[in-house]
Amino acid sequence: MTRRLLIFFALATGLVAACGLTWHFAWQSGIDSLRRNASVRADRTTGALKNTLERYESLPYLLARHPFVQDLLASPNPANVARANRYLEDLNQHARATVAYVIKADGLCVAASNWRSADSFVGVQYQFRPYFVDALHGGVGRFFGIGTVSHDPGYFISQPVWQDGKIAGVAVVKLNLEWFQGADASEPLIVTDDHGVIFLSSVPAWKYHTMRPLPGALADSIFRTRQYAQQNITPLPVSVERRFSDDAEIVRLGTGGMAPRYLVSRRAIGEPSWHLMTLASVAPVDADARNAVIVTGLGYVSLCLLAFYWRMRRARLGEMIRSRALLQEAYAELNQRVAARTVDLSEANAQLHNEVLERTRAEQELRAAHDELIQASKLAALGQMAAGITHELNQPLAALRGFSDNTRVLLARGEHAAAQENLEAIAALTERMGKITNQLKLFVGRAQPRNATVSVVRALRNALALLRQRLERITVTLALNDASATGNPPLTQTLNLHDDYPHLIAHCDELRLEQALINLLGNALDAMAEVARPHLLLTLEATATTLAVRVDDNGPGIAAEVMPRLFEPFFTTREMGQGLGLGLAIAASIARDCDGTLDARNGAHGGACFTLTLRRADCAGYVSRVSAWPVSPHVSGS
């Protein structure tokens, strides 16, 4: 046990030493590379800023010697002011400066390139600005600050305007350097003035702070000259962790151990006395050193595991030699058992062969029974088709008989016009009976309907006309709920069957919709056969995408045990010979083929409620056709 502990402590000590050395060399190498890259970036950025400042350094001098400026300061009359303003405006546009302006010796601005704008510098006093004071003493003024009129930060360069050996005024050019702080935004960049105040920074939160606290007198001077528009100049929480010999240092920006660390490279601008600092994050160096430590640790552990594996493998070789001898003994015993099992397998194989023969014979018998079942299904399908044709032709045949009886009476009375209308209705009925036999194929074969559209009101009118004899003692109420215009809960209004309502068009075949409506109306009439005062409510409900026909009766309603099987073919609650149970099944099949639905429920005040819902179609291509069916006089709401 003691030997194992010593080995463990020795390995752990070696791991710590390897990780420590790896961290030191990897971190030092990363810092050296980071310093080289940061130095190159600092030199490149400093050169770009110097070139920009030097390019505009001579512009105020040339401006001060121009005749227009000399004439303006000698005689500031309106003509000279206007001429100087236009010259400064043209100069500023070509030089691409921010503002160029001229100040008299008393500090009053008399001409500026922005003389047209609302925040023009003309008429503003600048005697308190340091760049004006420096130029008034014969020197070159260089100053960065926030404008007192425009409130935009900028770099001001000024030159004195000499006349007869005296300074008559000051020529000033303002440059906007805000673009510079985003020119290289890959890593933080700051520029400080001669007081250490940060006035350019790629991190907006660092602007108008200092890298070190300001003395009280210096802070008062900055506030008095309004250099930074009364900004609250406070120091950043910077702590130096390590300094290098080439104006570089590692600082921690913020408080706490999680604050980010940066490698700061400092460069002096010269004139003006600014300093440019680039900040490169030390986090990638720490991450690389940490990854190197992890790799070293994993490698060290892998070597230890490899040594352990080599030792264990030697032990396993000895174990394998001993196991081989035992395996040979077991192999001899296995041969004896295999010989005994071979006899058992031969007997099982013979039994399996007999079972295969028996299974083959059973499959042949099953195939024969399956063929007989298919033949029986074909006969059942033919029976359903014949029953459907019988059910669907009953209503037209009854109507044909009624029309033919009326025609004989009308002919006997000599009312040939009315008889002619009945004959046209009889012709339409025969055509309808022919279409029914074709449409029933769709029900049996479940073929998809054509892409046809139909007027729901016209189909409802034709269905009511076909059933008018059965409706003579029925009170029928027609209603329309149209919520497609506003989407609000609709107001119930009367449905006028004399109007086709060309905007109420649904996706369905005309004959199939009439067929479904006749089945629903016939089902409601059958339910109200024993009601003393039968009442039928037909409601057409329209939304933006659907059209629904709701049929409400005041019959006994739908029993709970009947509801699940309501739409099954050949299911009926009437006595033998009074119905085939195909009406609701056909109506449901028509609804499904038209991508619609047929729902059934019991009404809130008794009776049954069936709702046939169809997809609404665009009515632009619909052409209204005059119906050949007369309207029942017993329907309320026309």
C-alpha cells in the first residue's frame, strides 16, 4: 500500500511540474506574439492619424493669407462678409473639412463655411477657446473639443491673420475625427489628449474618461474652456499588472478577478501632444496557454496509462497461457457433447420437415378461401350499387308522377303554358335521373369530383322544389347569416330564394350538392312524420372561406346509441321496406369528395341538426342560370 501511494505522489508531482512549465512557456510565447502584432497595429494606426492631421495642417495658413480673408478683417462690410462666406463654403467642400471660419481679434466669428445652416458659427464669441488664444499670441493653435454651437466633437487648427505687422484675426479649420475610432475596430482603440482625457475611442463608454485621475486645477481649466461641453471627466478603473520596456503594459480594466485584461501599446502622436493606445485582449493568450496545459496533462496521463497498460498486458499474457491449457480440456469435452446433440438435431429436422408440409397445405386452403371472399365482396358491392340507385331514383320518380298528374289536369283545363312548364320540369327530372346513375358511381368507387362550382342558394331552391309535395304541411323558415364581410357575429336575415346570391358559390358539383340536400331534407321530413306541428329551419351560414347549410327539425332527435353509426351505409332506424339507410351515407360521401364535412348533433331545443359545410369559391367566374324548378309556395322567407 505504501509503495502505491509513493508512486501516485511521484506521478502527481510530475504532472504539476509539466503543466506549470507548459503554462509558463506557452503564455510567454503568446504574449511575445501579441506584443509584436500590437506594435505593428499601433504603428500603422498612428501613421494613419498623423497623415490625416498633417494633410490639414497647412490649410488654416493658406486661408489666413487669402485676399478675401484679408479684406474681410480689414473692412467687415456685408459685401466682404458675403464673399468670404462663399469662399469658405467652396474651400470646405473641396478640402472635405468639417467647418472653416474666420474670427476677429475680439473673438467674434465674422464668416464661416456653414453660414447657410441654422447652427452657423457666424456671430459666436470664441475668445475663451484655447486655439483662439494660441493663435492670437502668434502661434499655431491645436485643440480637440466639443463644439459650443454644433455640439459635435472635432479637432481645431488655427493660424493668426497678420495685417501690417499686427494680428487682425484668426483662421480656423475644424475636422471631424469620429471616423477614425471605427477605422480598425477589431480590437479597442483610444486616443488621449495632452491631459490624458480619452476623446476618441472605439468603445463609446470609454470616451471622456481618463486613464488616471486629473489634478483639481487641470479639471477646472478643462471645465472653464468648455473643451468637452461640461462632460463629467472621471477615471477608468484601470490597474497595471505588468510593464514591458517598449511602451507596452498589461492592464486590468475593471474591478474583480473576472475583469478583462488587455495588452496596451502606447504611441506618441507628436504635434499635437496626443497619445494613441491600442488594446489587445490577453484572453486568447490565456486560452491558448490553458489549452496547451490541457494537452500536456492529457499527454502525461496518456503516457502513464500506456505504462500501466504495458504492465497489465504482461500479466495478461501469463494468464492466457494458463487459460489455453484449460481451453484444450474444455474442447475435448465439447466434442463429446456435439456428438450427442447431433442425434437430437436429426430428429428435430425430421419433425420440422413434417410441419413445413402441413403449413404449405394450410396456406393453399387459406388462398382458396381468400379468393372466395373477394368474389363475395364483388357481389356485395353490386348489391350496394343497385340499392343506391333504387334509393336515389325514388324522389325523382315521385316528382315525375306529381308533374304528370298536374299536366293532365292542366291540359284538360286548357292551361297550355302551365302544362308546358310541367313538361319542361319532367324533362329536367329525366335528365337528373340519368345524372344520378352516373354520380352513384362516384359514391361506390369514391372517385374525386370535378373542379366544379355551384350556387348554394340555387341548389337549395331546386331541392325544395323537388320535395314540394312533401313540404305542403311543413312550415319552412329560410335564414341567411353572412359573416364574410366584416368577420363580426352576423345578423340573421331572411334568405330570398328568388335571388341566386351570385357571391355565395361553393366548390361542388351541382347535381351532387342537390343530391346531398335532398337526402338531408328527406331525412328531416321522415323524422317529423309523427310531429303535430312540424317546422323545418334552413340556415345558410357564410364565412370568408366556407359556406354551410344547416338543417334543423323539431323531430325526436338522434339517440345516443345511433349517433356513432349514423353515416354507415345500410344503417337505418326505420322499419323494413321504409328505407335503405343510404341517404346520410351518400350525403357524407359527397361532402368528403368535395373536401367538405357533414356533421350531426341534437339541437339545443330538441330535434336534430345536420350541417353540410363546403369550401367557398371565387364567384368571379360563376354565371347564374335560371332554374327550371318552381319554388314552393309554403316556404317562408320566399
